[in-house]
Amino acid sequence: MLRWRRVRIIASCVALCGAGPALASEPVGQAVLIKTEVRGEGGPLEVNDPVHRDEAIKTSKDGLGQFVFRDGTKLAVGWGSTVVIDKFIFDDSKTVKKLTIKVSQGAFRWISGNSSSSAYQIVTPAGTIGVRGTAFDVNINRNGTTAVVLLSGKVNFCGGGGCTELKNRCDFVIAKRNGDVVDTGTVNRGILKTLGNQRALPFLSGGQQLSGGLGGIGAGCSFAQAINSPRNNTSPPGADPSPARASSPPSPSPPSAPAPQSSPPSPSPAPASAPQASPPAAADPPSQADPGCDDHDHSRRGDHDGGHHSGDHGGGHHHN
């Protein structure tokens, strides 16, 4: 089908008039933003170029394309992606009966348009996404492992392992090519590890910037912060231990200037008590002037004792 489509596009390019309208299919949407390189079946796409049913859209390793379909559905195709507009059946000028896209690899963001939710279907290697008034991101690895992150509305993901419904904003499901679900929960940095791809989900991580209505819708999931903050937190912890060890060498330095050395002044009280013993020796001379000397010595002893007592008392008070 795609090969026939490629021939048909070449033919329509060769014959712009006459047979052209009969050979060319009706456009189902158009490109509104192109960065780096995005290719359709007829070659590189530019802004305002139409896209057609059965057309394969491919982006380069840094490519980004944003498209709007006739019913208002918005599609962003991220780097290294291949998306095929598989079915597009008109209902009227503003809605469609059926819009199916197939994604074999890469990343894309979808926001539903004016058509009934049942009209939309996204086919991935791991399963089919049923849409209910929804915005969501999808990332598909080369091995077919698929991640779906809900941004609004509801999504039903069905594969070989059964169906998983995403109902809350920022919920995700990851499934292998055979449809077996390997992880679910609220979006977090672990998704990148599970997918084994640090470039996965570029619109949520901030790796690629979208414009218009496609841009801000994923901001509330804080995926970019979830990716960056753990890294910032892991390196400081690595740095923290080493400062702790660096500060432990200074801790030996406190012993080098130990306040304990000031405890030798406590031996100085011992000299003070030695003077107390000296007064008894001075008691020999009392024969000269017993009262005065005694009085002076007593007063000194009282002073000394009082000082000693006060020191004891003060020490007790300090201890309290």
C-alpha cells in the first residue's frame, strides 16, 4: 500500500494538472511546524505542506514535526520517528468516522480533535491505544517496547497481556512488543531506565520543545524535574561524604588545642590548698604577736577558706 502511495505521489508531482487530481488523494491535514528534517512520501516537508492518507511521516535523529488534521486533531512527531496515517475516513468537513495512525518507532504527542473518541485508534508494536477525549504521549523503542503517558482524558491500552486503563493525569503504562505490561504507575525517572533510552519521551523531559496547544499540556507531570533532581541529589551525596571526611581531620585538631589543657589550672587549686598548710607553719611564730598574727592569719584563713568554699559553691552552681 505504501509503495503504491509512493508511486502515486511521484505521479502527482509529475502531472500537476489533468491526471493529477485523479491520482492524488485528498489532504487530511497539514504541517504547522518543521524542525531539522521531516519527510513525507514525496520528500522533505515544509510548513503548510499537506499530508495525505496512507502517508508515512519520518523524522531525522533531531527532527520534529507538528501537524493538524482536518477535524482539529493535533499530532507532534519527535526525533527518530516513523508514523503512518493509516486510515482517514471523513464524516463531514469537521469530523471523521475513522482516524488510525500506526507508529513503528519514536515519540509522538496526540491531542484529540472534534470527532467522536471512538473514531480514533493508535496502533503500536505492543498494542492498540483506544482514545477517550484525550491527550497523551507515546514512546516506542526500536525493540517495540512502548510507553504511554496520559496527559488528559482517559486511555485504554490493549495488548497480548490484556487491557490497562489510564485514568489519572501523568499515569503511564509500559508494555513489551508481545503486549505484556512490565510497569505502570505515575510518571517518574524510572521510566527511562525501564525503556533503556535516555532520549525517551522528549516532550515531557524538555528534550524537544513544542509550540501552540501541543506545548504546555505536559508541564504538570514535572517529568523534567524528576529527571534532573535525582541527578543533582546523587552527586551532592557523593560529595557530602568526602566533606564529612575532610571535616573529620579537623576534629583531631580540637584535641591539639584541648580545653582539657586548661584543666591544669585545676591543679592550681591544689597549690591554693598548699598555702592552707603553710598557715599552720606560720602558727609557730604566734609567740610574738599571737592575737594580731592570729587575727591576721585567721582573717587570711577565713579569706582563703571563704574563697575555697566560694569556689566549691560556685563550682557546684556551675555544675547545675
